[in-house]
Amino acid sequence: METCAFSGCHDTSARAGDLTLESWHDAINSDSGVILAKDTVNSRLMWGIEGKNAVARMPLDRPLLDNNQINELKQWILEGAPNN
């Protein structure tokens, strides 16, 4: 999402939380489980979006995603997180 890869957060210059979300490849191929295809429970992306597992709710200092946006992300992950 555009709200996650802006300058000073999860781009290559800042890597907040040691996460880079500038591209699908960065997120899906991470060793840290940022996005685990077909697994919304263990994907770190969802932890941040929903504020679970001691992860601060994201995006920080920006409008939070609404329920529709969160559900769209969950559905995308459940569908295998395709590069689309």
C-alpha cells in the first residue's frame, strides 16, 4: 500500500522495524515473514496493520487502514499474495 512505503518509514533508506516494503519482492521474499502467502495469522504485515503480537498499529503517524482495506489485504494474502 502506498501508505507503507513512503520516505522515512519502510523504504530502503529507513527500513523501520528492519522491513522494506517498496516492492512486492521485498515483502514476499523476506526471511522475516513480512507476508506469508495464504497465512494472515503469521504474516508480520497483518500484525502491524491490526496491531497484534506486540507490534504497534501501522501506519504510524498516518491514517489507519479501515476495515475494508484490511479485509482486502487479508483476501489478497489468502489468495497467495500474487504480484498484481
